[in-house]
Amino acid sequence: MAARKKTKKRSRASSPPPESSDDGESTDDSDGDLDDEALAEQAVVDATGEVVPASTPAKVGGGKSLARMDALQAYMNQVQKHPLLTPEEEKELAVSYAETGDVDAAAKLVTSNLRLVVKIAYEYRRAYRNMMDLVQEGNIGLMQAIKRYDPYRGVKVSSYSAYWIRAYMLRFILNNWRLVKIGTTQAQRKLFFNLNKEKAKLTAMGIEPTDAEIAKRLKVEEREVVEMDRRLSRGDASLDVPVGDAEGRQTTRLELLPSTGAAPDAVAEQREIAEIVRERLDVFRETLEGKELIIFDKRVVADEPLTLQELGNEFGVSRERVRQLEARMTKRLREFLRETLGDAVEVGG
């Protein structure tokens, strides 16, 4: 009897998880009600997408054995230390967290379902090769699922959590597929995951996968199909990639982009005019006294000018009187600068 049981477990561990489609969607037809015992015996999946035992020795140099140790393997070794829960224990912990907010109960629910995250991450290994990134995002989705889980609806924690885990993984894949995000609307996200699959389906049915036909079937606009097809068929282009060889050195796209700033001669001209204006303002300031000097320092040339009301309160006069003093002083300043600079500088009233 014991030998039969051991053989049964070995056969479960050797069967690989469901395959995933090229566009990142799972082809698993199950309803998400996963066998916890099978997950517990799931073999460790390494970062290359191959199913390997928990410890696989590798031969080196003189035939000595060197145990393989990658990040995912080490993570699975730690995950397997957390025991699975029976349905009764799971229900008790879920009720405890829902009614009392017991953090320890929530932690046990999360750690007992970490194997589920790795299994689902394996389904998307073709869409995103870094398994640990997917596992990390899936763990966040698992915690969100436990936070929102209702133990009174009669749904298993693993079945409910699977939807949250997949949602977080798919969002991560979409956001990190390219350096430039290509799915920003609901229609674009639908096309990102279903465009290639719909093309293959139509081709298998003997129907030409035109943009109009795909748009009709996916219920999106035809122009969005054209745009997404163009985005998916082209890779990211780096600005540092050489595009030519000029005078013995390579030229990059970045060097060919037009400058958005002013020309060097214009920058030098503006700097020279600004320096002359500063000098003339210092000379004009020496001709002021009393309230005009204060208005000049605290309002005309100040980095954070005071309001007319604030200056009026300081002088003990109305804001209209301050405005009149400022207008008279500004008129004199405009005439003073025009004598030196002509029409190169205009001072507003």
C-alpha cells in the first residue's frame, strides 16, 4: 500500500503545469479549483522554464558534483517549509481574519498558498521569462485576495486567489513588456493579450485574419488593431544605436535629433543683455529714495515680490497709492533703460 502511494505522488510531480499561449494568456481550462496536495508535491521550476527536482547536481571539472542553486529554487525550498491547511483549518483562519482582523491568521493563509503563486507564474513563463518577478507580483495579488476574501461564500481560498494572482501578473507583464508602455487603454490591453491568438484562430478556420475581421470579433476599432499590430511587430529602438559612420566615427540617433534649446549665439546675446540690464538697474536704484526705493527692492526686482496691499499696510497708505508710486517709478525706469539699450528691453507697467 505504501509503495502504491509513493508511486502516485511521483507521477503527480512529474506532470508539468498547463502550457501558456504566446500572447501571455493561460490555456488552462480548469475553473481554478486547484488540488492543494498536487501543488505541495509540485517540482521546483527553474528560471529557464524547465521542471527540475528540488536539488539537481551539476558535474564540473574533475567530475565533482556541484549542486545547482538559483533564486527560484532557494525560494521554493523556503516555501515548502510552510504546511498546507486542511479545509477546516482554512475556514477557521479565514473566519478569524474576517471577524477580528487577526494578522497571524492572514499570514498563515498567505504562506500556505505560496505554492499556488509559483504554479500560476509557470503558466506565463513564455510571456515573461523572469519567473521571480512574476512570483513577486503574484504574491502581492495573493495578499490582496486574502484581504478581500469572504469565507461565507463557500469558495476555496485557492480558487478565489487565483484570479487576483493572475490579474497582478498580467498587469506586470503588460507594463514591462517593452521599455515604452504599449497598453494604456482597455481596448489596447485586450488586443495585447488576444491579437496573436485571434489571428491564429482565424487562420486555422481558413479565414483571412484581416484587421477589420479581428476588430469585429474583439469588438474594438479597426485603427486600434492596426496600431497594436504595428507595436507588437516592432522592437524598441535605442537612441544610442549607431546609424552611420561620419569622418571615422559612428553617429547615433541621439546626435541627429534637433536641439530644443536656443542657438549658442542667441544664448550668448541674452546673457550679455541680462548683464547690462543688471548693471543699469543698480545705477537706477541709486537715484531712488523713500517709498520708491522700498517698492523697487521689495516688488520690482524681488524674487518674491510683495503685493500692493502688503506694501500699503507697511506704508500706512492705500493700495491705490502704492500702485501710483510704482507706475511713476516704472515710467522713469523705462526711460532710463531706453537711453542705454534703446528698444532691446521693455519694462512693463
